[in-house]
Amino acid sequence: MNRSVENKLKEILEVFNSLPNCKVEQDEVDRFLIASHKPVPWSDSLEEGDVKMAHKIGYITPHKAALGLYIDFPHDHLEIDQLDDIIDPEFTLTYYEPGTKPSNVKSWWRFRSDEKFDSLHLVLRKTELDLYDFKREEWVQLMKEITDVHQ
């Protein structure tokens, strides 16, 4: 993991650790589980047996030269238009439709909608990672809104 990824990982972890309705735990495979204090609304549709999965809101995944965020929220809670300006305020990220293969060299994001829950997936690399501000008020508010749903 390069220094940029380490610095931005600290920044995003600070944000999630400051939110009251979630906790962050390091997973056994160098990623961080964002978990609700209560089971997520769609937990009854998950396979039985994995208590962590019933509380999973998402993951923060550091890579050698990239940082990924995958986060879930109830279906129809947010629309893609609400996310666009907050996730990509500088219009520097590539948007990939669900089902399309994303780039492994460019920064990108996607919004996936399912009948049980919706998801936001964000992968930042290089310049976009260095310039991304996880402490921006709008971004923190969005993450708070997403995690508050699970209280």
C-alpha cells in the first residue's frame, strides 16, 4: 500500500469512526467492515449463520495503489442524481453502469439498485485519490445519512 492510500485510508476511517450509527472493524483480509449496531433492514434475505453479514453496511478496501468503498442502503432511499454531485464533485471519475466491467487503472464509481437494497461503489486511484476530500461536509453528511438508516 502506498503512502497516498495509507493517508486516505486514515481519513476515511476517521469519518466512519466519527459516525454514531456504525462501527468499523478490520476484517481478516486487509479490508474494513462498516457495520451497523443492529441488523440491516434486508438481513432477513441473507443466508443464515453469518452474524457479521446481517450487520454489514459496507467495506472499505485498501489496495496497493487504490482505495475502494462499497456501501449499501435501503432500496429507493437515495437516487443516483442525489449521489452524483457528492461522489464526483469535480467530474473526474468514470461512471460505470451495473453489469459493466470497470477499469482497473482509472478511478470510477457506480450505483446499483436492487429490489432489496441499493449500493454505491467507489474506487479511487492516483490523482483522484490524492485530491479526494473524504472530510468534505457534503460527503460526510451523505455517509451519515446512509449509516443513520440502519439505526
